[in-house]
Amino acid sequence: MSSIFLVIRYEIRTALSKRSFWLTTIALPLFIILVSVLPQIVAGDAFDPDPVQTASNAQVTTGFVDLSGIIHDLPADISPESLRAFADENAANQAMDSGAIAQYFLIDADYLSNGKVDLITSQFNVFGGFNQAEVLEYVLNANLLGDAAMARLVRDPTPRLQLTTIAPEDPREADGVLRFALPFAAMFILFFIISFTSGYMLQSVAREKENRTAEVLLLSLRPRNLMVGKLAGLGIVALLQMAFWMGGALLVANRGSAVMPIPIDYRPPADFLILTVVYLFLGYLAFASAMGALGALAPSAREGAQYTFIIILPLLLPFWLNSAFVANPNSGIALALSLIPITAPTAMVARLAVTAVPAWQIIVSLAGLVATTYFFVSLSARFFRADTLLSSSSLSWRRIVREIRGVSA
């Protein structure tokens, strides 16, 4: 037992000493946070809640010619320098030619019946009059209603609308950003943690074969104890990665609530977090065992890496079909992927993130995953033999089949 703990400590220390581990564990979540949150912080002040006030304070001066006779006075919060009145089109054109104004609005004489307003400008700009058009609309409403406050309510009837839900609702069932972001984030985190830590298993075994460390280890360790120590040590590393990545995901969700329709007090349900850890643990054991077996068979890490895509492929299937989890997480394809053991770690967690999954489906999924994990661990244990770990034979499908049958190459 003490030898297993020595292997666990060695694997943890080796993984934590790698620069690539910290780049994927810390730098990648930080990069995601910076890309998604920093632009919101930098641009936060640019989104003024009152576009009329922003446009009225703009440096560009706009004029208007009111042929309808509706506008008698400008509201107190509209600067006369930002919106100037002209008696006719000739006066407005002369002001525009002299550079006094950049553009002007021509309010039709029958505005009350046809609502027609023309924008005349010396330089074409498809966005040029949008902001000032809101100012003019506000001015027209204020004169028609005789009340600037009422005109603001006409333009924005619910400026401070607050929604309060009386009955408690599972936020995973709500539409909006959460419905898309949560399943994708869940698949992203589970896939990368399982694939990265499983990859460490392959690299660790293959590296020890290449530098002949395996020969020294087998003098004092049973091959299966070596495998158990590696699985346990790298499993702890996987949990550490998950803590960093889940923390980063929650930070993005909480910060994003300021500018996106995410409940500001949103916290993942406890059952979701517990089941995520369970699926991570079982998925890691299954795929890391397969990677360990591949490392035991391959004469080098480079040759073993050629087969990793085939092993990781099942975890990628939910990614390719992520629209099924967003549109209908209880659809047939989403249900099938969450029940198939080799796709369940990412598929079921994606469903749990966005909807309440029936208990029987979780039980069936976990039972299948436990059985599959046991099969992969047992199969990998057959490959962790002294003759296999010390062999330099090339890796091929024929050799894999022979090893599964327990026949030495």
C-alpha cells in the first residue's frame, strides 16, 4: 500500500510541476474570462441607459424644419445647440452648407396623418441620423402631449421594469443565455478535464517506457499497483483542475449577469454539482484506464498519441450535437447520448445543466457508466504486465487484439 501512495505523490508532483498543466488549468480559464468579461467592463460605460440624453449632448449639431407646426418648444433637457430650428428648407440648407449643422430633419406638413420625416445630410452615413432621430421623436411627443415626462414614458414605457417570480422555478428551465451557455460550458469543462488528465496518463506510462524508468519501478512495484497509483494521483489532479475551471465558469456567470439575462443570484443546484463530480470521476477512470493501456502497449508517447483521437471520440459526439441539448435536452438523441456509457460523462452533465433529468435516467446512466468503467479498468490491468511494459514492439490493431486475449506479442 505504501508503494501506491509513493506513486500517487510522484504523479501529483510531476503533473503540478509541468508548465502545460498550469497553462491549461489557470491560463485557459483566465483567457476565457478576459475574452468574455473584460470587453463588458471596458465597454460598460459606453452603453448609456438614456440614448436621448446621449444624443442631445453629442457634438454634432442637427437642425429641423417643422412644416407641420407641431414643435413650439424644446424640452428642458434638450440643448438648443444640439437641435436647432429653422423656418424653412433654404435656411437649413444654407446652415448645412456653411457647416453650422451636419444634417437636418424635414417634418412633413401632414406628419400627424403619415408620420413622414426626411433626413437631409451633406454626407451619406447609414447610421448618421439614428441617435438624433430618437431626440426628434422625443421632442415631437413632448409637444404633442404637452408633457416631457409623459413623452419619455411613451418612448420607453418600462424604463425600470423589475420582474419578480412568485413561484420558485428551476433556473435551468428558463430560456435565454443560461439555456445555451450552461450545457455548452458543462460539456467544455468535462471534456477538457477528462481528455487532459487521461492524456497525462498516456504520457506518464509511455515516458517511463521510453526512458527505462519502468524497468526500475517494476523491481519494487507490482504492475497493477503502479496502475492504481497513477490513476489515483492523476484523479486528484483532475479534481484540482475541475475546482479551478468550475470557479472560473461561476465567475463568468455572475459577472455576466450585469449585462446578460442571467439571474444575478444564480447558483448551480447541489444535485448538479454532486453528479458532475461523480460523472467526472467515473469518466476519468474509464478514459484514463484506456489511455494507460494504450501507453503500456505503445513503445513511445508519439506512437500512442496516434490512437488517442479514437479513444476520446465518444466525448466529442455531444459537442458536435450540442444543438440537440440546447433546443430540446429531453429529445431522443440527447437521451440516447446520456445513457450510452462512453458518451454519458459529457452528455448527461450537459442535460443536468439545463433541465431536471428524471431519476431513473440518471440511475441507468450511472449503472452503465460504472459497469463500463470497471470493464476498462480491468482491461487496462491486463495490459499492465511486466512483459508488456518492457516491450518495444510497435503498436497495431492486431497486437491490441492479442493483448486483450492475454497473449504476449
